[in-house]
Amino acid sequence: MRSTTPVIILAGRLGAGKTTLLNHVLRHAGDRRFGVIVNDFGAVNVDALMVARQVDGVVGIGNGCVCCATDSDGFEDSVTRLVRTGVDAVLVEASGIADPRSMIRRVVAMADPIVAYGGLVYVVDAATGDAVLPREVLAHARVADLLVVNKADLVDAGCVTSIGDRLVAVNATAPRVITAEGALDPALLVDAAARADVAGPEQLTLDALLRDAAGADRGGRAPIRHDYEQYTWESAGAVNPRAVARLLERPPAGCYRIKGWVRVESDFYAGSLEFSAVGGRIRAARRPARDHAGAAANVLVLIGIGMDQAQARADCAALTDVTADDEFGALSLLRYDPATVAAPGDASVGDVSAG
């Protein structure tokens, strides 16, 4: 099991296509294992939920695990249980009337060391034909880490462009994906953890059946693929930890998440730091150098849609400009490590939001 499990919030107004997107992600998960928390019983197209008729219970679906939470009081408990089932990420489908900002606060505030905020995916309904977009949608889009303009096949290109312009006006840095039928690539959300191969025959799991059914619906064609972008930077030697922190806190426009590790050399701390970041929210952990034997001392992978590649290259190139005698520069990254003990007068450390 990975050291932390991202909890990804899926939000949008009623009818925007959240459940359709969720079902698409589950059908095209590949080797990824998702946990799912839904507010509306039976909303997810998974037969196990309909058969089990459980409420606030965990229902296994082969490679994944579904927890149907119908009240807010059970939310933290549901998340805590799911992150310990070996899933790669937990997807939380918010009610169409829920305020995603409050859900973000609840996830970020959880004390569970395994829980990591994995971003807000906000679905906008292009088919409303209202390029102005309601004030509520704009307010929620402003805090989104990934914007999905869904049902784009039902409107003309001019409407999609107008909606995009309105979204850029309130959130210029979040990646924006144009979709039909909620066709979002799961690879944009999370990586699959390495798992041992199963020896011998095994029962066909429900998630595999769903994927097979999806393939049959397309006449045996390959699964739908999407063009997300990835920029990888590698270097030897030490980096400027303050520059790394700036990049993680303010990633290039269009970047959804950043992962990797860096080598820090200072009087205060010398060693390797592994991290993941979504929308400026960062999680870091100290790692022995031997954990990355055979790999470069510093590796960063930036993933997004419509990412500013030139800015990504420039930001990464600046990471090797090490400032001499910056004794406490490492604290700019160590403060995102929950294991770091704050010195007197320091700000609290851990899973901190850049704001």
C-alpha cells in the first residue's frame, strides 16, 4: 500500500454529469483501484451496490471498493476505512447541492496520516447553453484543481469557447478538459500502484466485467484515450528547496499534479524528499537515498492538460540555482512533511495549503 492515498472530490451542479464521469473512470480504470463514496444510493452503475442494499457499508467490487455514505456524519469514517483497503485513490461524488469548498476543508483537516487531498474535479454542464454561467458555478470553479466542461457534444464550438473564457477569468491556472459523456482519462487523476501478479486462474471481477461490457458497447474498439500532458525533469546534485517549494505551491498553468523527489543539501537537513502536489496542496516525506537507487537524484513529473510547457521548463531549470549558506532553506519543503516537528515560533507543518 502506498504511504498516502489521495481523496479526490468530484463536484458539479445537478445534471452536470458527475455520475457519468464517475462511471467512465471506473470502467476505464485499467490497473488502478478506486474507492468511491457517493451520497445517492444506487447512483453508481455497479450491480454490487444494488444487490447488497447496504448503507454506510463497504461493498467490494473486485479491484476496487465502494463505500456508500448517505450522511455527512459518516464521511470521515468512510474515508478512513477506504484508504486502508489498498485502493490507489478515493473518489467522493458530492451531492449536486453540496458546497465543494466545505468538503475540501474536511479532507484537508483530517488527521489521518494516510489521507491526502487529491484535488477538486469540478464538472460544468455545457448543455445549459448559458455561457455566462451562474455565480455559484463560478465560485466553485474558482477553487477547482481540474475543470471538466461536459456535454460539449450537445453545443456548438462557440458556446464551448465562451464557457472556457468565463472559467479562465475566475481560474486561469486549473487544467480544463472538454468532454462528452464524462470521458475523463483516469491516468490524469492517479497512478496505479505496483502490484504482484495473480498466480493461477481467478474469478472475473465486477470491475473487469464492466470494462468488458464497455468494450463490447464500442464494438471491440480500444478504450477511449485522452491527450493529457506530462513533463519530466531530471538532474543530478542538490536543488534549491525554496525554488522547489515555489514550483509545488504555484505550478504552471494547466498543471494538475506534480510528483517526484529531490535531493537537499543543507546544515539543517541533508537527504532525499519525496512529494506529491495537487493544486498547490503538498505532501512530503523524507526518504533514504537508497530508495531511488539507479535513478537520478532529482526527478519531477508534471501532469496536466493544456500545460504551459515553456513555463514548466523554465521553473524546473531554476531548481538547480542553489543559494549559498541558506541553512534553513530545507524547511520550505520539510514543513509539508507530517513527521517534521515544528520549532518554537514556526508555523504549523504537515499537509499545508498554499492558499
